[in-house]
Amino acid sequence: MSESPSSGPSPQTPSMSRHRPTQQATTLRQRLAELRGPAVAPHPLDARALAALAANPGCKRRALLDGAGVDKAVLAAALGSPAAFGQSQFAFMRGNAFEARVKADGGTELMRLLYERLGGGGEVPHEVRVPDLAAAGPEGRAARTALALREATEAGCWALLDHPMLALEVAGSPAYLEPDAVVVHPDGRWTVVEIKSFPVIDGSADAAKVGAAARQSAVYVLALERVAAVTAGAEVGHRVLLVCPKDFSNLPTASVVDVRKQRAVTRRQLTRLTRVEDIAAALPEGTTFDPECSAQELTAAVDAVTAAYAPECLAACELAFHCRAKARAAGAVEALGRSVRGELGGLTTVGAVLAAAAGKEGDPADPTVAALRRAAALRAEALEHRGASVEGSPACR
């Protein structure tokens, strides 16, 4: 049988395939706007929040809210569980003043510190390009940053990019990130500069704060690698420059931090994040996180998305107090910590754990149940001996 002309592939098929991803992206943006609230502007993700998101990839609630651009601080306040943490105004002003000092005179002091740590000998460069990165909106600024990086790399010169804008895809949605600075070396290497206001005293700083700065810098490195992949001769350095006040003064000092481990962990965690569109598709119709809604409506909307609460969330997520209250009310063992949750195996509630320890529930052949019963027996024995010793003491005679 001869094939009719109409049975062949349609000439519009390639065009339709080219437009389908754009249509899907538009539909997703519309859906996220509905979740956020039609009149609510998206709340931008910064590297600190992104590092916290990657540290808890199993939390669909945070992935959806961050992907949709929901302001979690406003949402937490509307739910009656406002966030009790954040940077003080004094610390914010002090940090801005220190950063301005480091970058004064066209970044002369900053380039001196970087050249001492990563320059490789010779004199400190006197000619450093400081390109203008101004543009309309985050997308325009990200495009302008990418252009400035390519131009400086092609020119083979030193360049200091002050507060560039980088883009990184997170759970299927773009996140725009703004590092303190990025330096382009003449050999095409790009170095992230992170400026923090915590002090370096006698050559050492708070390990927890340095670790947080390293994780934050690793996010910037990942975003830079996307631009470097399409820039000839470019390479993103895995060592970042951390600039802090020296001792108890306002004088800057710098150290080099290797972020290869943090970069690998962050990349792995981001790839494991559930895509935002899959989470949004599973929500009941009409679900919204619009702050104009009532507390009851917002509570129902938040509870429609599963969370993965852990005590560490209290230092990283604005919704942590709401999630903790829910976890405690449900008797979830996650409220006791990830390590405890891992040790308890299939026992997911505090009630089930206590019942297993008392011998009322659970399979005796289960190692977790056997360990709980053994621990309960040892505790009862210790309390019995303590009670006997108290009764036998002279004070009880």
C-alpha cells in the first residue's frame, strides 16, 4: 500500500518540539506564581539559603517554597510561628562597613590580599579592570556578568567583578546568586572572594562559621562553572579567598579555603532534589501560600507538602518552629535528631519507641526493639538500686 503524503511527519513537528520546553517553562512559572500569590513578587534565593536547602534534600516543603519564591519569614509569621533568628541590624551595618573598606580604592586592598595568597609571586597588579555590571533585573545582570567574565578572560588581564550576578538551576527553577566578588586572573582562572565580618584571632577563626562560609562559596563555584563551561580558556578555582577582620581590629586579613569537598557535596545534594513541578502537581487544586490568606488556609497549604524536619533546621529555615511543633504534636522521632532517627529503624513515633521498650509492642527479634528493651531493663535496675541505697541511708532512718 502506498503511503499518502498526509501520513508522513508533519512539517510543524520540529517547530512544536522546539517550543514545547518554552511552553512547559511558562506553565511552571505561572503555577509557581499562583502558589506564591498573583500579586506577590518572588523572594530571591541567596547562597546561604541554597546551602541550607542542599543540606536537607529530602524536605519537599522547603524545595517547593524556595523554588516558588515564597518568603518563608512572612509565611512563618502568618502561621503564628515567626522565625526567632536572623542577623542583627548592627551586625549587618558592621559587615557592610567592613566590605566597603576591603573594596575601597577600586579594590586595591582586596587585590593585594588575593595576590599575596594566590597571585604566584611578582608585584601586585596595578591595572585591574572593574567592569560595570549594572543591568535591568537579575536575568539582565546575570547576562552582563557572563559577558564581563568572557571579555576579561579573552583579554588576559586582571579583573575585579564587584557583586556579580550568577544563575544556578535549583529543583528545575533558576536561582540568582550574588557573591561578594569574583576575580579573573590573567591565566583565565576565576576566584570567588567571600567577605565575612567574623574575626580571625591569632590566626584562627570560628570553625563553624568558616565551614558555613565554605559551603556558601561552593554554591558560587558551582554557578560560575556553568559560565566557564561555555567560555574558552576559563577555569573556576577550587580555592576561594576568605577575607575577615584581623584580631579585634577592622583591618582585613585573608586565608585560602579549599571548597572541593563542599562543592561535591552540594552538587550531589542538588541533583537529588525533587523537581518543583512534580511537587506542585501533587498539591490539591487551589493551594496557595499567599500571605493575604487566613492562617487556617495557610496551615492547610503548608501541611499539604511533606517536610523533613530535624533540629538543625532551627538555624537555617524560617519555618523550623512551625515544623518542630507539628513534629512534636505527631510524636515524630525526627524531632529528636537525625542520628536518633537513624538508630530507631522502623519505629517512627515516640509512642512506638516507648511501647517497644516496655515490651508492649514490637518484634523481639528486631535488633532495635531488643536494644530498647535491654536499655529499659538497665534503667529500671539502676533506679531500683538507687532507691534501695536511698532507703538505707542514715537520713531515711
